[in-house]
Amino acid sequence: MKIIKRLIIGICLLVVLIAFALFIYLNGTKPVISGKFIIPTGETTDKVTIDRDKWGIPMIEAENREDMFWAMGFVHASDRLFQMDLIRRLATGQLSEVFGKRALESDKEQKDLMIEESIARSINIISPELKAIVESYCKGVNYYMNKFPLPPEFKLLGYSPESWGIKDIMAIFKRMEIILAGSGSELYNMKVHSALGKNRAEELLSGSHGSTIINPEEYEDFTNNITLAAAYEREIENLEQFVGSNNWVISGNKTKSGKPILCNDPHLSNVFPSYFYQLKMKSGDVELTGNSIAGAPFIIIGQNSKVSWGFTNVGTDVIDYFVLKTDPEDEYTYYLDGVKTKYKLIEKKIKIKGEKDYIHNIKVSKFGPVLKSDEHYMARHSLNEYPSTVLEALYEINFSKNSGELLKALKMWSSPAQNVVFADSDGNIGYYPTGLVPIRAKGDGSMPLSGESINNIWKGFYKEEMKPYVENPDKGFIVTANNRVIPETGIPVFAANWYPSFRADRISEMLETKEKLSVEDNMLFQIDTFLKSGEFLLNIIRNHNPSSPGAEYVMDELKKWDLRADSGIGPLLFYRFEKILSDEMFSDEFNDEESQSLISRSWIYRLLNYPNGEFDTTILHNWADDKKTDQKEEFKDMVERSLTLTYEDYLVRKEGGDQNWTNIHTLKYKHPLGSVFPLKYFINRGPYGIKGGKDCVMVATFRNRKDFNTVHLSTFRMIIDMNDYSNSRMINSSGQSGHFMSRFYDDQIESYTKGEYRSFENAPEKKYMIEIIPE
């Protein structure tokens, strides 16, 4: 008995010692946030100080711009080095090197995009002045990487990060470019056309679509291709989750202070830590404050002492597919203008952890990299392959002194296309859509084209002078929320797929509620949960008289609902009714469950002609008719059926517990290694109940399946007061640091989920101060 007791005590002591040693090790890998460091000559030219506030936001002061950006690289590496390394590996197809074969398909897809070639072309056009700043930033990253303990993820995965360079910065931007460009819309549109026929499809799809050139047999071959299937899945995911961003700018004529107010909350997928990293930098008369992306220099969204700017995604289609005519007896050739033409062959080596290298071969046509499906080939032509000028544009944006200089800088921006609203210290406000827009030889980019003639390829890009530009509008504000904000211009197709204007309409509506608006008013606007989609759809069906008790219950609850996605069962019932109504209206048009994934809830609003509500009843009833029954159904029949099914769905869910919206609409934060046991208990956070949802200004998008877990959200909320920057507000969706033991890892989550803000410029706390002194 004594032996067993001693053994248990010994085991317990051993566990305690191991836990203590692990704690000491992990604590030693936390980001360095204080101290005085003497660094070698050549790193910086003068002393640099890095002060942090209570939220861990760095405030950098340097004597010159190069040293300022050296310090920016230093703090990025200190807080987000593992995130930085993952993103560059993801962008360039190098995940297998650290995660093994499970990441091979992802790496192959990225290699097919030929991002590395585009990065090389982008580096070649960087000016010497910009290159000096970029290299200084990289030196700051590498100094931290080489002189301080690495985050524990590197130890867990058994590797050390390679040094940071300009190519890695471009990889960061290319990754964001790919996220925001999506996958085009051809493959999705092609499937809808194939299933419904051209005329029926065009009643549901926005834009003017040309006829598909792919016959049913070819269509089946293409959709069975792994690479094309992956691209198609991305399109479906974009359509299901895409919510973009909100931004608006208000003229001083409509603010209490008499100076502009600018607001922005970019919506991206829920990653942990968040995409953006806030900081403040000062060098001489230059002061920069705002949100950066770890791994890249410059403020992406924010302000200097003279101008402020905010982004939302335009949605410009910059990806096209071309079907090639091939020789079935020679897999290395295709026909171009009747001439047998050789593919350019590129061999890519992918390193795989624990296994021999994988050789990935890419065929490249005159249209771009080729995706093969049996005997058929399709080429992908994308703006991703072109050189990027985003670094040059950001450099000029960051140091603009007025709206004129800012506008000039925005015209340098290549991709991703962004709706930019801006304001300057003179009181001017404006809007400009950045990004190259391709001149297409044929079509509008919504369907695949023939690759048999080189004359079908893009003819260059439209001149920036052909784009619309808004400055100081009479109404006193400018709003963008991924809706159609661009009037008719000399550019025939600016973007084919605009998002319904629910959020934009609601924001405009709120901005008109007062003659003079304050920062506090705009805080309430950014967290507004009112659903314009709900208001519109329920007004259409309000006079429906349910014939079943279940349908009557749902209808009564929806009529009592205040149209806000914040509490009660109203949001659940509406979102489920909307989804079920879409399925009931359109599922009979598709043959199987896989093709039914094409159904978009936006089709309902298109048929009902949002926001006017003046719709064609013949077309509406035609879609409402269920082909699986003998009778002729109308829209009211689909409403009745959907209300009943919503009630049945609610009863099942109710058995699982209280269906109050913030109980079931949750936000979970999952670290990149958050699936690993037992790490997940230490590095993940949540769930948190959160207000908001789809189509409201306070976006927190879910998939509307078994659960309502948030998958897209505002990665930060920002309000800039051009009258008094210290009165500006900010909140990040998670925290500054990527280290799970840092106090700044998750310290903003609770405030974020509650819709609270913090001061944009908090006073620094001297206990969190670093001094960098060159030898």
C-alpha cells in the first residue's frame, strides 16, 4: 500500500515538474514587449522606441522612415510570426513541408495559380526608394526572428522559419488578392445554365450571360475534374458566405464637429488571430495609425495626420476560363488559330514532411495555366498572374497629404479591386474604385469562352480615367457595402455580380436620421442588427393567411419580431424560413442533392425585385410551381409550405434547448493548430454568443445548416474622427498577439462580441516599452 502511495505521489510530482518546466518554456517564448536592446550597426540608423498601451497596441517612434518600418517588422514578428509564416506558405504552396501529405492538394492548387511567377514579376518593378523601405521592414522581421525565442508552434511542428524577404511580403498581398478575387463565377454559372437552360438561368443570375460553349458531355467531364471541382467549391463557398465589408464617410456638413467621420469594418473569414494588426507609427511630421497585415509594411486601412481611408471589396471579375481544343493523340499540344501549339511545361517541386519530394507538372497555354479533365483542357486566365503594384500604391497612400494625392495613389492600385472612401483634413470626402478592370474581347466574363483563338484573350485594361469618382456629394455622405455603387461608365462590365443592397440601404437610412452625427451615433450604426431583407420579405407575405397551426405560429412570431438579429426566436425563424423557402422554390429544378447546392437565397429577392417589390407574378408563380406534383402551385403555396416546415424545424431545435438568438448564434475562435488534442483546450477560445447575422450591418455570417456558428465577421470595426483623432474608436475581433499565453491574445474578444469599442489612441503604458539603440 505504501509503495502504491509513494508511486502516486511520485507520478504527481513528476507531472507537476513537467507542467512547471513546460510553463517556464512557454512563458519564455512570449513576445518581447519591454527592455532596452543594443543592436548591430546596419539594422537601424538611430534610436527607436516601441511603446504599447494596455491593449498591446505598439506606438513606434523613429527618426526616419526606414527605421520606422524596421520597427514595424520587429513588432509584427514578435506578435504574429507563426501566422506570417503560414500565410506565405499557403500562398506559395509550401504547407506540405511542415504539415505533411495532408496539405498536398492545397499546395498543388496554389502552384497551379503560378503565384511565385507573379511575385517575381512584381518585385522587378519596385522602385529603389520603395525597395529601401521594404528591405528595412524585412530586416526588422529577421532581427526578431534570429535574436528572440520563436513561438511554440514552430517547436511543435519541428521546423524553423526561413528569413523574411520581399517575395514573402508579396506572397502576403497575393494571398489577400486571391481571397478577395474569389474564383470568378464561370463554373457556378456554367452549372446553373446546364441544369436550367439559358433563359431560365438568366432569370435568376445577375449580369448578362452569353451562351455556354460547353455541351452536356463536356460539362460532365469538366465538373468531374479535381482541380476544377476545387475551384467550383470555392465559388459555392464565396456565394454562400460572401458578405464583403461596410464603409462610409460623412461630410463635415452632417457631423456635430464640422469635420468628416470615416467608418470601416472589413468582413473576412473567421481566423484566429484576426487578419489585421493595429499600430501607430511616427517619424518626423509623419504619423500613421490604423490596421496593417502582419508580414507586410504600411497601414492598409487607417489614417495619417492629413487623410483617412477605408476599403470594401468591389467584386470585379478578374478570372476567366478558356476551353482549349486539343489533340487527343498528343497531350502536350493544343490548337491555337488552327495551328498545333506546344504547351509550356513547368515543373514544380513540393517538399513533403516525412516523404520524398512530389513533382507537380503544370501545362501553360497562351491563356494561362491549364486544368485537365480527361481529354478536355481548360485554361485559367487571371489577374493574379500579373505583376502587383499594391506596394507602390500603399506607399503613396500612407504618405498622401490631401485627397488629391490620395486619389493619385489609389489609381496605382492593381488588385484586389476595392471601394475606397476617404476624407482629408481640409474637409473633403470622396470615393474611388481601385483595381485593374480587364478589357474582354468577348463576353462579360460570366461564362467560359473558346480558347481556339488568341483573339479571345484580354486586350489589356481600361484606363483609370474611365472609372467613376465621387467627391463631396450634396447628400453629405458616401456608402459602400458591396452593392452596386458604380453608375454607368465607359466600362461595359465593371463587376458582374453585385451583392443585394440590404446593408447599404440600411446604412444610408440611418445616416439620414439626424442632421448632425457624432462618433457615438456611428458606433451604434456599425453594430446595428436590423434586417432590410427581413423587412422586405415579410412585407411581401404579411397578408398571407396560414392554413395550418404551425404556419400560423411562425407567421405570428415573425409579425411580432422587431426585425433585429439580436434576441428572441425571431432571427432563427426568419433565417430558417428564408432558407427553406429558397429550397422549396428551386430544388425541384435540380436532379440531385449535389446540384441543389447551387441554390442561392438571393434568387428569391431577385424574383421579388428588391427593393422595389414590383415583380412579374407570372415568372414568380412559374418558379413556385413544384414539378414533382400534378397540381399548379403558386408563390403563396410555397410560403405556406415553408412556414409549416419552418415550424417543424423549430420544434426539433427547441428540444435541444433555448433557441434565443445569442444562445445559438455563436462565435468560436480556432487556432491553426486548434484541432490537435490536447492543445485545443489551451489555444482555442469560445463559444461566445453574438448578435448580428446575415444582411445586417453587424455582420456575423453563418452557413444556415445544423448550427449557426459564425464563419464570416468584421475583422475589426473602426471609426475615425477627422476633428480629433483621439476621439476615434476601434475594436479588433480577437487581439494583437498570436501567442496564446500573451495577455493580448484574446483581450478584445469580449468587448467585440458585446459591440463595445476602445479609444483609437490609448495612452501608452511605460511598463510595455522597448528601446532599440544601434551600436
